[in-house]
Amino acid sequence: MLIVETVVRIRREHAAGKAIKAIARDLRLSRKVVRKAIRSPEAAFNYQRKVQPLPRIGPYQDRLDALLEENEGRGRRDRLRMTRIHDLLVREGFDGSYDAVRRYAARWRAARRKDAGEGAPAFIPMTFQPGEAYQFDWSHEDVEIAGKPMRVKVAHMRLCDSRAPYVRAYPREGQEMLFDAHARAFAFFGGVPRRGIYDNMKTAVTAVFTGKERVFNRRFLIMTDHYMVEPTACSPAAGWEKGQVEQQVQTIRGRFFQPRLRFASLAELNGWLEAECRRWAEHHAHPERGDITVAEALDMERPALQPILAPFDGFHESEHAVTGTCLISFDRNRYSVMSTAARRTVQVRSYADRIVIRCGDALVGEHERHFGRNRTIYDPWHYLPVLAHKPGALRNGAPFQDWDLPPALHRLRRRLGTGDEADRRFVRVLSAVLTDGLEPVEAAVREALANGTASDELILNILSRRREPATPHSIVTSEDRMLQHPPLADCARYDLLRGYDAAA
């Protein structure tokens, strides 16, 4: 295809009277091309192919059409990529390139839309009032935590008016993580919008019906009611209905997570992400109001947000059975509970970063949550009532290995030495924690060690002396048994007796 400069030169030389043959010889073009350039209006010289030859795809065109038609009928998650369709053709003997298949598929889809009377997809720009709505979504990103590669689930929230972003990474996409992300995002923004826009994630939506009708998860509805938020679900596979947060996912992935982030823990990663959200908002202009930054737009929107009365207690509750060794299995790990709950059913409230274990109304355990697998997390104090009856378990009991005791108790154990008798003496002191508490026992141990004595009997004696005496009960006497002449405490009456004795 000729460039515009060549077409203009041909037309000028021909207008000046130069022969077509001479122009073709000088420019090394065919006379047919020169004539076409002369006849074209206003130097327009565009070539449009009328027939597309298919030397490689031709024998496989019907098969490729069938594959594309079948692929269009599949659900969004089940559709094959063009690389997979090319691979299927190669298995059947096709020797063409992937680009040839990709170009043919693009022309096939365009023709299909044209036959259906459909044009290219078009959308309507949206506008939101301050404090009106936010959009929420999840993404999966690859990071390196403590030297190990890890795929984290990143919660994204975006205010629709100010465009302020908030992101936080979690090990997984559970409902308790969803609640935690909302609490932290609202605290970051300084308030709560009136409406939330979501996709049909299982942690929020239980059933999807025609149109916008949804059955939301019960705990999710409790959370939205707590913050006075109206939840709105998008149509299935309609990401443009929450296009702001969809675009934020791509922006954050390119600006924050590439190249791959490396941190010692998830807490450090989330601290860095929150700081980056603030920095990004301070250094980027609002997309519609270019004279202010996103951070300034957030300051202007904040008065229109609803106040946060209290953070939502966002937990997911489930029931678990306690074994005879005072352990429960939760999320592929084992956690200890107090011995009073052995062989009973407990309720586990799982949060994003901890679990709380209750047996009825009693709290029987609380642990930092671990997201690995096949780990056993002990709290040695849970086993103290059992240890009081079985002091021999102190040496080889799994919960007591590497027990991080208070400094005074650690010194006492070292002073008592090793052996069965030393273990029994130390357990006697530990058992006092059940009745007196840890701080009084530790203070008594410090006093005994300061006096140069490491004796369990002395420590227990100190504790007994420090206990406040019980308040005596008052005796209530009925009126008919009241004394008519109550005794008087008057020692001077003995002097009168002495006087009588002297007179005698």
C-alpha cells in the first residue's frame, strides 16, 4: 500500500504533464498502481481485501466454527481460551499458527454480532453523590511472606464519589475476612456510605434469582444492618456494574503488587498497603475533577458519610467436639481448650486473626489464628487443673515443652532443680494460680527468692498470709430472745470487789 507522500507526488507529476510510463519508471511502480493513484479522490489510496484466503484454516474451518459455537454456549467460567482451541485443532492435524486462529475467531464473533443486529458493547457513564455508595470486590495476588511464595486474597473497596481506594490482604476469602475488611475500610475512610455494590460472592449471596432479586446470607445482612448499609448485587457476569472497583483491581495489581512484594508477615504487608493507599490518594488527581486530588475529594466526601457507632463483631461460628486431650480440630489445625470442657461440644467464633472458643456462656480458650495445616497450638494454662493431679506430666507433657513462664516462676523452677520431687514441688506452686491468680503467686515467689529460699511451703505460707480474712457473718437475734439487761464492758466493777474484800 502506497503512503500518502508517494500518492501526492504521483498526482503532482501527472498534473505537470509527466507521462504515466515515466512516473512508473522513476518510482519503480507498476503503471496500474500509478493509474489508480491518479484516479483516487484526494490522495485516498486504501486497499480493502474482498476475499480472505484461508490456506491453513480452510480444511478445518467447519471444525473451528463448531468449536467456537460450542464455546459460546458454555458458562463464563467453563469457556475455553483460544490457546486451548488452537491446541485441539493441532491434535487433529492442523499445522497453522495460533494467530491465524485468533484472527479468525475475532472475525467470526464480529460477523455473529452483525447477523444478530448487535453492535459493539456500549455503556452509560455513572455518577454518584457524596456518601452514596461504595463498591467491593476480591482479587488474587502473588506475594512472598517470610521467604515463601504465597497467593493472598485481596479485599478491594472504593468510594464511588471520591474514588478513594482501600485494599487489605488475607490468607483466604472467608466470611470473617469479609467482615474484617469492611470494619477496617470504614475506619480508614472515616465513615460509612449508604449503599454497597457487590458481585454474587457466596459469602454474601445465598441464592440468585431473576433480575436484581437476591437472598443474602444471614450474617452478611446482620453486618449491613449494623452499619446501616443497603446491599446491592450486580447481575451475574456483569463486571461493568461495579466498573470502578474492577478498574481498581487492575490498577492496584500493576502499581502495588508488581514486582512481587516481599514481607516478613501479612501484618507488615497490610501496613504497607494501607500506607500506599494514602500515598496514592494524595498524589493522584480525581478522574473527573482534575483540580483536586483523591485525598482532597475524600475529605470533602467524609462529612456525608454515616458515623461508625461501633465496629461489627464479625465472626463465623461453628460447633466442634473437644477430645479427651482438651483439643479441638478447626481449619486443619488443632487448638487447646480449658480442661473443664474436655469431651464436650464447644462453639468456635473465628475472626480474621484469632479464634474464640466458648462452652455455653463460659470462655474456654482464645488463640491467634493459624492458616497452615497439621499444627497443634497449646496454651499450657489450659492443662493446669489436670497437672495439679498429675504432676509427673510436667516433664514430658506436650503442652509444657518450651513453656514461656513468667521470669519469677522460671527462676523458681531452675532453683528447685530436676527430678520427680522437684516437679511435684513446682506443680504445688503452679496449682495456687487456680485459687490465688497468677500475679499474687508470682509476687510470693519473688518474695521467697529475695529471702534466699526456694521452698514451695514458704511460698504457699506467704500466699495464705496475704489472703484477706473472710468477713464474719453478723448474727441476727429475734426480739423475744433479746437480753433485758445486756452486759456492760466496765472493768471498774472489779475495783468495787477489791473494796469489799478490804472492808471484810
